[in-house]
Amino acid sequence: MLEDKNKQRTSLSELGEFGLITHLTENFKIYNKSTQKGIGDDCAVIAQTEKEILVTTDLLVEGVHFDLSYVPLKHLGYKAIMVNLSDVYAMNAEAEQVTVSIAVSNRFPLEAIEELYAGIQLACDTYNVDLIGGDTTSSTKGMLISVTALGAAKKEDIVYRSGAKPTDLIVVSGDVGGAYLGLQVLEREKEVFKVNPQNQPDLEAYTYLIERQLKPEARKDIPRLLKDLEVKPTAMIDISDGLSSEIMHICIQSGVGCNIYEEKLPLDPQVISTCEEFDIDSTMVALSGGEDYELLFTISINDFDKIKGNPNLTVIGHVTEKNQGMNLVTRANQQIKLQAQGWNSFSE
Ligand SMILES: [Mg+2]
């Protein structure tokens, strides 16, 4: 898993900064009408429309947010885009443009950066997003990636974290906990590899979990699905730090409480079996794991019939008055206070 597959090594200095940007971005396509001018001038130009513009930025640092000993560069490029698109979809908006800036040390040859950009391009092509700018520079140590995404939505369609009301239902897309367990599996294999580099890991039982960690998909389909179902969420957020802390963000910003039901948490069978193998509590993993990039939202109880039975959506609880607090209702019907144990890069 840790083998360097880049046999050819071309030094980045051979191309120079301008040659590098041109080389890396020459095959990117433009998908959106609002992109008036992409890469190739002093600025990108975005057309004014009747829509609101949404902006989000994320900075990823080697050794803090990713470990290149088991994260392939192509996957890293893909995930760096997903993390940002997910934030745009969490506002019930369409993502249209991204900028990507990277700093790399001279330990990375051109072929490595090409791999990173292959992942970025795959993400842009799959999600119909335009790469419109960015910068490359050298770093003294390691790799940094900064992505900014721009989105658009009609003013009346934008969903904030602050609109949840008592009696609203709390809904999550897909399933949760997989990405965290994928990371645990990869960390374990890395330790095994350190002791015995000849050992080829058998990851068959964890394919879904590893994919959730290394190649997450942002839920572009959910805002569209909700529009088709004629449901506008009252509040929405994406799950980057963990279900529990995201629910708390919605509750605090909306001035409400919540009850989340342990038995309703959507778990993939691989999550359940791997939790048993690692001897960890699947509820803890579901609530605190993070990096699932699913969407968590609240809807009026009057909209329940519209989403009922949809395989993409699970009702996991409901919104209460603020003075009821933020609670998990266990399978034994006990109420315990929710805690934000989400993943935090400052808490190492
Ligand atoms: Mg977010």
C-alpha cells in the first residue's frame, strides 16, 4: 500500500510556475454559463445573475488532515473538492466554480502533482464544476491544499442552520460512521506495514469503509431530490465533524433542543461488523465519527409524507423546545445528553 508508483520523477523547477499551471489545467472543461472567464487572465470573471453567490473555503495540511502514506494523491485531490462542494450543497445551492491553491515541497515530482490534479479534474467533471483559478508555490515541508468553492441559489431556496423549529423532524441522508472506521482500518494497516513491509493487507471486508474515507461523494443529489419532493428544509448542515456536533450546531443556531433516537441511526452492515471486530460502540462511531459528508437537515412534520420511505433519507429524531436540551434516546429508552465529540484538528 505504501509503494511509490511514480517511477518517473520530473522536478517541478523544470516547468516553472506558469508552465506548471498551464500544464496541470489544460484539459479542464467549463460547464457553467456563469463562468465568463476561467484560468488565463489576472482574474476569473463570473457573470452576475439573479441568484445569490455562496462562497466556502477549506485548507488541508499534510500530517494534520491527511497522511500520504495511505492516501493516494488522486483520491486526495478528489476529496479536497468534495469537502467544499458538500458545504455548498448543505446550503441547498448548486456548486459552480472552484479555485485550488497548493504548496508543495521539492520531495514531490511533477508526476505526483499530476496525480493530485487528475483527482481534482475527475471531481470537477463528475460534479460539473469549473476550475477557475488558483496558485502553486513551494513549501519547506509537506503539502498544503486550499480549495474555495462558489455556488449559486435563488435567495428563497437557501437553507441556513438557524431555521429549525420545535416539532420539526431531523433527517440524515445515506449512512454514518463509515468514514471514521475506514480511517481506523487504514491506520491499523499502516502499523502492520511498519512492522512487516512484506505483509499485503487483506482489505476485502472493509471496501465500503475505505471508500467512504478515501473517496467520499458530496450529496449533490439531495438538494435536487428535495426540490422534486417539494420539501424545503428548515435548517441544514453537512456532516464533516460528526453527526452529534452538527446537530448541536443546528440546535444552538436555531435556539432549540432535540431528541435523537439511537435505534434510528442509519448504519451500513460493514460499520456494524467492523465495530464488533474493533470492539467499539457503533453509536459512538455514528455520532462522533465525522467525515461522512452526508447532509443533516430538519423539515416540517407536515412534510413527513413526502419523504417517508425514501431509501436516501432516514428520520433520526425531532426538534424540541430549547429547555428540553439536546439528547440521545437510547435503545433502553434512557435520555442522555449529546456531546460534541466530533473530530477536531486542534485536539491532537
Ligand atoms: Mg460544513
